[in-house]
Amino acid sequence: MEGFLKDNKLDHLTEALSTLGIDECFGLLEKGRPKLLERLKELGVTRIPDRQAVAKAISNGRRELLGVGLPIIVCTYSTGLLPKDGQALMKPILDAASAAGFKDHIVLDHSNEAPYAGKCATLDEYVRAMIDVVYAKNDEWRGRPWVIVGHSNGTVGAYGLARKLGPKVRALCVLSRRPPSMPLIPDVFGVQTCAEFLALPVHEVAQTTAKVYTNPQLAHYTSNPDESKWLDGPRNAIAAARAQYGSPCVCCAAEDIAAALGDPASLPPSSLVSAPVLGIPSSQETEAGETARKMEGWAALTTASFELAPAVDAAHMDMPKEASVVERIVGFFKPFLPQ
């Protein structure tokens, strides 16, 4: 709602309407405009012109807010990958979805990549920039619904998109990542803040990542404490991972989670998504990693349904390529194809 009010130059009403969701607005509008106006008054919108302006904006923006027709598929991928590798990782999902009838898709990059690098200091800024990238690819997509799938740290941006777009997002699938309301770097790296993480030696970051996420290849190629001796591929992967884990946009530290979502112990309504969520964990996660138990926390982030699929016997980085995972994602999205 906050973004909607800002886009319609009604952000002076943000505080009064902080507990009002777009879904509720549409429900009230279905019962008649007076019902919506009455609710706005109850929430403290005292001026009649303000109430009328909000109701008009919601009515006029219905198509863009809800989306109609064939959903577009939006993917976000895991930490430590360059854009071309992220595209390749998500390709099996997109190929299967396309065969099922989802013809339009886009894979979005991390906040340290162009065009976001140096411009996004918060999750909200990153999400707004991602939405701009989607609509820059095809302006007709503004009126279409979305289905979103995120892998590992990419799920934070995927969650941010679902929260921002509200009912336009029909479904959200998350692979191998605890919810963004749960700190990650204390478990994985033993530090509390992004600044402390960025101060860790590069070699330590590489070896810890390899150990926690069971990546023997990464462990082998980064075993030398002198990173100048590493091959370009592993060196670039760890440089990307450091930039991503160390960014507030990824909500890996408690202070960044509080700034982006609010108090995790008592999440405000503005931090919740309205889409049903499917979580798919890997059975190969270590205790410090993205276990099924941790993924259960996604249930608290949606006002719709949450399903935690049985853990899949695949490595953390192989999840988007695993056939059973791909099949489950496409099956989860299929009900949202137009009949």
C-alpha cells in the first residue's frame, strides 16, 4: 500500500493507512464504493477529498494492481553467480514453464550487478529498480499478473517483489533459503553485521561457504589462502558473493531485516505477502545452512497458504536443475494459467 500511495501522490496518508492492504481495498470496493470510503474514515483519513482520491486511485488502478491474462514468470537466482550463470541455472525451470504455457519470462540479477550497482542501498530500492527492469523489457507486462521463483539468496528479492506488488503476484516459490525475517550471516559466518562480514578474509568466506553449502568444488578451488592464485571463475564467484552477502538489500543481518521488514518477533502487516508460497528445501543442507526447519518460517510471511514440500536429495546449488523440483514448481504455477 505504501508504494501505491506514493505512486499516486497520496503518501501523506501512508501512516493512517499502514494497516490497510490492497486486497482489503478490492474486497470493500466489490461491496460498493461507500464501504471503502467508510473504512478509510475509520482508519483516520479525515478529509473527504483524500478519501475520494484514494478510492478513485484504487478503482482506476485495478487492472495494473491485479493484472489480467497470462502471468509472466520472474526468476531470481542464488548468490555467487554472474548474470550469465544465473540465467543458465534457472533455464530448466523456464523451459518447463514455457512448455506448460507460460510464454513470457525474465531472470533478474543481484543488487551488485547493472543496472542496480551503486544505486540500491535498501531492499525497497532494489525491488523498485527490479520492477522498472521488468517493465522496461515489455511495457505491456504492466497489466499482467506475475508468478515468481527465487533460489537461495535470490528469494529475498523475490519476496520483496511479492510484497511490493501484492495481489498482482499469484504465486511465490522459494528454493533452499530461510525466510528473510531470519538472520543468515550469524549462522553461516559467525558475524552479526554486513560490515563485520565484509571485514572477513576472502579465503575464510570462500571456505566457510563451501563447507556450509556442501560445495566440494568451491572448497578445492579456493583452498589456497592466497586468492591471487585462484582461477578467475572461483575468484569472481567469491567477489560476487561478498558483495551480495554484504549488502543490506539481501537482509542477511538482523539490523537490515529490522529496517526492511520491521521487528521479526512481531511482523507488521506491511511485511506480509498475499500470494500462496511454496517452499522446497534440500536434504543436503548442513545445520548452519537452509534447512527445512528454517524454511518453515516462511509460513509467517504470507496471508495466504504456505506449503513446505518434502526435502529434495540435491545439492544446494543444483536445486533449480533438479527434475523433481522443476516439475513441482510448474505444477504449483499451472492453476494460474488462464482457462
